[in-house]
Amino acid sequence: MSLTLRDATLADLPVITEIYRESVLHGVATYEINPPSEKEMRARFETIIGSGYPYMVAVDAGGTIIGYAYASGFRTRTAYRFLVEDSIYLAPEARGKGAGKALLVELVRRCTELGFRQMVAVIGGAHPASIAVHRSLGFELQGTMKATGFKHGRWLDTTIMQLALGEGQATDPPEDVYPDTLYQ
């Protein structure tokens, strides 16, 4: 599949909102039950971008956005500031064609350049394809939490995977990389 990855913009939010809506209504990657409005998705986008995290879209050869990915903080406590969580959502027609992996490769690259040291994947529904994509890039299984969500009439497990970025834990990170004001 021929695609281009680029930074997401506010103009992309209608398509991003629709991709996420489909995932909320029909998938288990997210444990949201009701799709958020475009206004809510804009607020989330602005929070992520405003905090300095990468947010990008995948565009097919015809110019259509077929997926998006972003990194965000895993938790808000200061000690977590070098850990990011990845999120990737694809339009149904893009699944299984390499767009998710391309987005993840670029997200890992960008987060490494930004100085983050660890990336975690919180995989809803313990989705086998998502686990496989993360494993193919070196993410290690940290565990599976059983019956953590209930959606579409069934209990869902959540799988946690982790990847060291850059020097990982081999060296101490610089303390002045991320301002304390972003964290509690």
C-alpha cells in the first residue's frame, strides 16, 4: 500500500473523528462505548499537540486519510515524563495492509527523537493483529489483564507491551527535558 505520513492538522479532525467513531462502535481497541463528538476530538487533539506529543495521519495514494496515530502521556505524575503510550486507529479498508505498522514505526522514531525513553502499548481486547505489529517492532509483552473491559456483550482482556526508546534505562535522562508544569 502506497501511503504518506504527515502531521495531523485541525482540518483532518472530521476524518479522524469518523475513523475513531467506527472503532468505538464496532471494535475493541478502545473501551469507549459512545463515540466522542468532533468538538471533543478537537479538545483531545489540542491537548496532545499542546503537550508536545506527535500526532500524525496516514494518507493513501488517492489523498484519503486512512489512519492516524499519536503518542500521549501514560500517567500525569512527574516520574512518568519519559514514558509515552501509543495509540493507532485505522479505517476498516486500511487494516492488514501495513498502514498501522508504518504509523507505529514513525511514532517510535519521533518519540525517540523527542527524548522519551519508553513506549507502552495498552492493547484493548488483546487484539492479535495489534500485538503482532507491536511485537514485530521489538515491543515486549509485559502482561495481560483479564476481563478489564466489558463491551459488545463480552469481557475483554487488555495486553500491555513495552519498548525501550533510545538509551532506554541505560542512562539517566536529562532532568530539564520536560517541564514539571505538565505533570502533577
